[in-house]
Amino acid sequence: MSEIIKVGMADLKTCLPPNGITTLGLGSCVGIALRDKNNKVGGLAHIMLPDSTVIANQTNVAKFADTGIVELLKQMEKFGAVRRNVVAKIAGGATMFALSSRTNLNVGERNVEAVKAKLKELGIPILAEDTGLNFGRTVVFYPETGDYVIKAVGKPEKVI
Amino acid sequence: MSDLSLSDVTQNYYDVLKEIGNIGAGNAMTALSQMLGCKIDMGVPQVDLLDFSDVGTAIGGEEQIMVGVFLGVEGDITGSMLFLVEQKSAKYLINKVMMGMGDPGEEFTEMELSAMQEVGNIITGAYLNSLSTLTNLKIYPSPPALTVDMAGAILSVPAIEFGIYGDQILMIQSKFFDEVQIDGYFILVPDVESYKKILTSLGLPV
């Protein structure tokens, strides 16, 4: 029996096949799915903000792109994942409301940039992405196959 | 960044927001009642300080489709404000505003979305006006932006702003009744600098 593990906002978890892992209603946040392509150890992080270093309160490492990815990788390594075999797929980072006056509303964009920069720094290739635009996404990741299923309101389901 | 961090933003912060929320939501409901030309009863606003992980469950699930009206707040204080209504409630509300001329389907027409945006504009305007009167600060709402999407996705916007200060979000839930019950939520997120101004204007030491 396989189950679907749920990851909340500013949260991260590891996942082993045949289980899947999901996070619901990603808006400007980014869902980073990591997977060791050899032993299929997987994990998902739901980050909210790009950079932990500019914020005083950073008790929750899963909240930030930089610390969240590192922590997820660390937890996956406990299950035998090897960093050089790890690949990533990312989704989210939407701009939910287009208001020119509030510049921090483009946090979605900045989240995506920060995630890409951190993955690059760690040498983790991004295999696929579904980011930006102006709608929310629910994602389900299956470490067995590496499929990253993306659902959005009023749009057909897609797999990246 | 301000030198004020979450460790300083203690219980006071939430108490003040709570009181502002009570007054604001009350005024917003009065405005709605005048607009609809009928009496609307409002339940006691429920103020919740929620962990990010509980936000979705509190409003019927992250995937619950909702209508969100978002405004920037400018003037003496800055921040943002969100008015959130569950899809069916929004549909009912719009139909009422349009005097029964709304579309019967589940989807929203352009006209309905426009009407909803105006409803959001008026009632958040009333909310912010009462805050302005209370604090004697100039508060100007920006034109509203509207979206129909999953609750989790819409709420990520204010959650991210709260996320800068901590791991919880303050939500003021106002239920309003006419023949049916309508669940609406107001979320006010002042920037940290504005929080100081609000406290000072209310005569509280910072």
C-alpha cells in the first residue's frame, strides 16, 4: 500500500517509493522536489521566502530557499541519497495578484531565482519546472518514477 | 529592514491587530449592508493566530476555491489587506449585488468578477477608513486586484509577509448572515514600521 505524504507551508519531508509526496495550493511559494536518480530516495520542500540571511527570525529552516534545500538534502542523505545523483524539479513561484505598488509581491519570482541559484551552487540539475504566471498549483511527486504532477484550477493536470 | 523583530512584536502586536480587526470588520459589514439595502447580521469576529501548516484546514482546505480581493495600503502606514470569500458565498453575494441577475453556473463571468472586485473595494475601504479614524493616520487603499484560486495559493501572499516576522499568521474571520450564511475573512498585514506608528497613534508605548 502506498500513501501520499503531505507537506505543509514552510515545511519539508523525505519520501521513499512507492509513496508519493504532495503539497497543496502553492502560490508564490516554491515546491522543490528532489530525487536521487539511482536509489530513488526523494523529498519535497515548500519554501516561502528566498533568503534566510536577510531575516532576523530564522528558526524554521524549511521556510527559506537557501536553508530549506540544504536541510532536505541532509535528510535525504540519511536515507542513502548521494548528492551527485540528486536531480530537481520545481513548481510554483506565481504572482497571485498584480499590483504595481507593492514591490514585494514579486516574491514568487525571487523565490524561483533563489531556488535556482541554490541548486546551481549545490550542483543539482533542474530537470523540469513549471513556475511563474498567476495561478496556484497543487503538486504531487513520485520518487519511484520522478513524475511531478501539477494541478491548477480550471486547467488540465500536467506531468513534468 | 527595521530594527524591530518578532521577539519585540509580542502579544501587544496581536492584541492591537485583533482590536483593529474587530472595529474594521464591523464597519465593513455596515457598508455591505447599506450596499445591499438589507440588514446583515454579523457573528462575533473570530481572531486566530495560526501556524502556517494549519492555515488551509482552518478555512476548509488548501484546495478550497476562493475569491480573494487584495489591496495595497499606503499613506502614513503601509502594508496589505486581503478579503477572502468562499466560492459559493461569493456567488451568492454577487447575485445579491446584481439583484438576481448573476449567472447561475459555478464559474464567474467577467461581470460578476468585476462586481466582486467592487464589493471588495467598498468593504475593505470601510475597514481601512475605520482604522484611519481610530488612529488619526492617513490610510489609502490601492486599487484592488482579484483572483479566483485555491485558498492555499491566495493565502501564501499574506503568509509570506507574516513569514518575514514569524511562523504564524493572524486571521480575522467574520461570518455574516442574511438568509444564508456567508463566510468571509479579512487579513490585515501592516508592515513592521507601520505597526510602530499604529501603536504610537493609539497612545501605546513602543
